[in-house]
Amino acid sequence: MIVSTTTLIEGRPVRAYRGIVTGEVIVGANIVRDLFASITDLVGGRSGKYEEVLARARKEAISEMKAEALALGANAVIGVDIDYEVLGKTGSMLMVSVSGTAVSV
């Protein structure tokens, strides 16, 4: 399935619009991961553990969106938007949401 942030896929005209599709994943922050991330923040550098969690959450959200598009009979999702939100009183949870338009090309 083609997934694109653009509203058109070059050389593949849209034959049918199937509807808006979404995928959401919420992940909780782990105390051990937080400890390692805070150490990384103090000494500088990238927080590999958080990057892994973000990448996994993004892939799962896109996978959910693709499954929803497939159920509508689509073979592509265009105009995809990816958003990240911090949730919870202490910001201990992260939500990754994706949305787009399911189409047949």
C-alpha cells in the first residue's frame, strides 16, 4: 500500500476516494528509560531509547491506518499527517496519531 504525505501520487490518478482513516498509539514512559534519558540529557547526545519508542509507536500507528484503509477497499493513503502529543498530568505518556485519505489509485 502506498502511503504519502502528498495529495497526489505522480502517475497514479485517484480513481475513488474511500474516506478518512486514522491510527493512534499511546505509549507510557518507563522509569528506567526516563533515567537513561535524563543521563543522556545531562551529558548531551541523543536519547536512543526514546527514539526507539517513538519509531515503534509511529510504525504501529501507520500500520493501524493502513489496515483501516484496506478495510475500506483502498490501496493507498494520501495527505498523511503525523502528530505527536504528550499526555497525562506529568507528561508520562506519548500519543502518536496519523491520519490521511484512503483512496484507490
